[in-house]
Amino acid sequence: MSTSTQQKQELFKAIWATAEDLRNSVDGWDFKSYVLGILFYRFISENITNYINRMQHEAGFDGFDYTAFADEEAIAAKDDLVREKGFFILPSQLFCNVRKRAKSDPNLNVTLSEIFKSIEASAVGTESEDDLKGLFADIDVNSNKLGGTVEKRNEQLTKILNNIGGIDLKGEYVDNQIDLFGDAYEYLMAMYASNAGKSGGEYYTPQEVSELLARIVSHNRQWVNKVYDPACGSGSLLLKFAKVLGADKVKQGFFGQELNITTYNLCRINMFLHNINYNKFDIHNGDTLLEPYHWDDEPFDAIVSNPPYSRPWIGDDNPLLITDPRFAPAGVLAPKSKSDLAFTMHMLSWLSTEGTAAIVEFPGVLYRSGKAEQKIRQYLIDNNYVDTVIQLPPNLFFGVTIATCIIVLKKSKRENKTLFIDASQMFVHEGNKNKLSPENIDAIIAEYADRKEVKHFSALIDNAAIAQNGYNLSVSSYVEAEDTRPQTDIKELNARIARIVAHQTQLRAEIDAIIAELEAQVV
């Protein structure tokens, strides 16, 4: 086992123990805000400390330690640090120093509240203001959930600081060899999502699915200009590009929009914890379908998304939407009860000519018979925008047991055909969920790249044939499932039946003879 793997396993054990210890007093889903928020506070404290110390050491001040520096002297560097890092923290406000004083601080809740406000305020009026604003909003240090009295709350806050501070996150993250803070955050979100059921699954896409989408969209690319997700949740899909391609290979950064305010905050925290600087991401809160933020940033080379499944929207109740350049080309709006294809049309509209979009969809999107959805599918096929449809296994997502699918969109295809891949049986079982293994992902990507038909696995279908089939995009309509039932030799079966019948006849005759003999004796 490699050192990095061992380190991660030890990290996850420590995180699990911490969460188990802390969530006994507060519900796990509510408690995520405290654990994730304090982890973020520790990260930015160590991040800015390491940055300042490195700069000072390079300047010849070998013994310099920002954690022991005077606040009065540190403030002079505030503007430069905000320009570089996006935020500023006084030495006395650093996580390690607050943790040292926590047990003896009767006003710890006030101390933390003021520090969080100060960190956010340090960015006001600068380019990073929108990236920092409200990041600590979900950490309510005065909540009754922490305890009925100030004393009880401070005891709990001290416990959180000590538990988070006790997790070994030093490792090699400074050199970006192992992103331990990012790993810790992803692990915590996955853990909370699994415990939260449906509410968790709405904000977190499993890492294996994120990797599949990122590899599809980045296939044959050494870099991309911009990555976009219109329903970005906690940002796991966007950030997978940083690992698949390398953060420096996403030239202009990561763009996303998220409706839920808490999840929006989680996403921005996630960016920082994965060492994505404030000037490399642009995440906004709002309804993408009705108030899309990134008009000035589209088109995008790479789009990945797992939008909400069949969420209602205003649809044709707003007569202006049919003139929206994102939806107008199809000549119809997605039905009010199901916004899935509205998200699809939005992403297609903002996709660059040479770009690729990979979207996780509810399976009904592929075949539902409603006129509006069928007409949108017709638009997509007739204009040759659907590159690939992939059927995924069931039970991959938290709180969702159905078998979802992936639709891959392109605007510059080389042939008027659509590839269908049936990956419904490609999974390993882990706990109470299914999971895509590395081998499963490799097999799907290999077929996506090769585009050669494999019996019971893939089919390359002319768009004209799809049109004749009523624009049904269901994978099972084109890829014949393998019959795994035992094969029967009819001749052998008939011979066996004949032998059984003959044996039954013989037994019947013997029984009749015995009965006749017994009857004769009775007479």
C-alpha cells in the first residue's frame, strides 16, 4: 500500500472518529455545518500562515513564524495579502491560537463570531468579496443545537476545535502532492450525504460518477479554458477536473451556479479547500433557468452537471421564456412538471462549438411520451447534438435508487450517428450502495473513445433510425440485453422427458401389480 493511500486511510479513520464523537450531541446533518466550517477555518488559517512564512523564509528571515507575529505589525500587509489570497487573518485570529485559548475563553462563541465576520470583512470592496461573502453564515455559534447555555455551547465549540485540530492534516498538502484538506472535505460530505439520504444526494455527486463525467468531457484534451456546471451543488463535478487534468490545465477557471444557499456556501468552501484560489472560480447563488448568471462568460468548452431530477419550473406560464435564446431553438419549453430538458437546452446553448457536455439525467428524459419532451429530443437528434447516451447502474447516488443515465452533447460531430452504451451491469457493491470501480470507468471510457459496437454492450445507431423510433433515446431500445438464463438443449430435454415418462409408466405398472396382488389376498 502506498504512503499516500495509507495516509488517506488514517485521515478518514480520524475524521470518522471525530464525527462520531461530536454528532452524539447534535444531529449529523445539522452538525455538518460546524464540522465542515471549522475545517475550513483551520485550512485558511494554515494556508495563509504557510504562504506568509514561505515568503519570509525566501526573503532570508528563517525563523519567522506568523502564528507568533504581532497583530499590530501584521495589519500592514493586509492589502497585499487580500489581493493575493482573497482574505486576511490576524495572527491572534488564527485557528491554532484560538484553539490554544479556547478552554479559558468564557466568550469563545463571541470570539469566533467576530473572527468569522472579520475574515469576510477583509474582502469587502475587493475582487474576492463575492467569493468570501457569507461563507461562515451556516456556523451559528449561538445556536441552541450546541447547548442550552453559553457555557455549554462554548464547551461544545472547544470540543470541535480540538477534534478538528487533532486531525493530522500536515502531510504533504503544501506541495500539492496530497490534497489532504480536500480529501477530508470530500470524505465528510460523502459521509453526511449517505446519512442524510435524499437531502444529501441532492448536493453531492459520488466521486466515481464525477470522474466518469470529467474523463468523458476531457477526453483527448490536454487542457480546457473553462469548466461549467449550472447546478453545481458542492462543486464535486467541477473540482474533478482539477484532479483529472490538473488545476493548472483549467486555464480560466471553474464556473457554476447553485440555487440552495447552504450548498452554494459549501461549494465555495470546497474550492478553497482544494487550493483553487479565489480568482480561479466564479460560483453564484440563484436559479440558473430563470436568472442565469454567466452570460458574459459563455460559451464553455467543458460542461458537467447532475441537475435536479424532474424538478418543477415555471415553464410556459412565463411567455417570455420561449423567446429566450437558450430555449427558443427547440420551439417548445420543457413541461412545467419536469425541468430536466430545460437544463439540457441551457447547457447546449452555452456549449462552445468544439466543446463537450456530459449530463446525468433522470431515465424518463430519454423516452417520456409528452409532446414537449419528444419535440426537444427531436431537435437534439435532428441537429445531431447527441453524441452518446450511457445507461448507468441503479443505486449509485445517495437517496436515489433508480438507474440514471448520462447524455453527452457535442456541436461538432463527425457522423450522423449516436452511440448507446449499456453500463447498467458495471458496478461493485459497497455497503448499501453500488459503485463504479476503476475498471468499470475504464471500460466505459474505452467504448466511448472507440465507438465500435460490442454485442450486449453498445450500439452505434443512425439518427434516421432514432427518428423512425419516435426519437426514443432509451439505451435498451438499441442495445440488446444479454440473456443470462441457462441455455437449454431442446433435444436433450425431450429425451429426458421421454425417459422420465417411461420410468413413470414402469412404476405405474409395478404399483398396479402390487395392488392387484394385495386385492387377491384379501379375497
